[in-house]
Amino acid sequence: MSETAQAHSSRTPHPATSQRTKTLLVDDSPIMLELLRRIMDQEPGFEIVGTAGDGHQALLSAASLGPELVLMDLHMPHLNGAQVTQCLKEFDHPPAVFIVTANDIPAARQMCAAAGADAFITKSADLSAQLHSKLHEWLSKRPPLSNGAAKSSGKRTSPLTCNARIPAAEHFGHPHCDQPVLSSPAARACASRRFPSRN
């Protein structure tokens, strides 16, 4: 048995589910999309229903495909991952959103928490292990879905109608950001509870 197979077989099995979880992968790097696909192919009970390479495409794909889970890059063209997350959370049946980013700084965690992200994962050597752990945690807490519950009939189906006010990713921590709640004590406390630093 290969080292990869041994590592995978030693992981904690995910909670049993009666259906495959529809998953959308979002990243502007084709290499990263392929890596995420390979990692998710090792996770039983998940089905990759589509990919997107920027924020606009992510929203359109989510509206048409109705994923239950979105793995989302943070730095992307058009809309960043936090802006897309805020829009997705306005859907009638919003998907879970896991931010997957190389930008592991407090301001990024604050912004993603404020947008409603369900998990914050760093692009590092242990990416596969992080993702497996977060998936297990999410599945353990997720209530059973009724038939058809995963289909999105989003209130916001286009970037043009989304009312996202999360600032651009390059403005992390800037005093003139369009989302003042990000610098508030409540936002910092929320981020530290939901996405504790790995340092």
C-alpha cells in the first residue's frame, strides 16, 4: 500500500450519509483546481459538480448547479472569495463555504468570518489533512437534507444583483474599507472563535 493510501486509510471516516454532497470548486489557478479535485476524489460521499475560475463565474455556477458545499479561493478576479461567500449566503438554500487560501492573516480570517464562511483552510503542505478534518466536522453537524433541499433558488443569482459590501481582498485592514464591522471587537471575536489562528 502506498504512503498516500496508508495516510488516507488511517483517517477518521466521515459520518454516514445517504447521498453524495454536491461540491463546487472555485479557484483562479487550474493547478489548484486539479489538486482540490484529486483531494476530493479521495473523500467518500462527495461529488464534484463543477468548477469556476473567478468570482462572477462562481456565483453563476452556484446558482445553476445548486451545490451544498463550495471550496473557495480568496484572491480571485472580479469578486474575491469573501464577496462571493456573502452573496451565496443570500441564496434561499445557501451552501457551506470553505475558504481555501494562502493568505493566513488575521484580517483575512476576519473578513471571511464576517462574510459567513463555514471554514478557513490554508494552502499548505497539510491541505489534504485540513480539508478532511473540516469536512468531517461539518458533516457531523449538518442536519439531514430533505429531497430537493439542496437545489438553489437563490435570491441572488447574478453578481450584478448581489449586495456584497465586503472590501476587496487587497484592502485587508484598511481604515476606509466598505465594511466597518470587520474592524470591530465583535468581528475579531467572531473570527477568532470560528477560525482560530494556526500559529
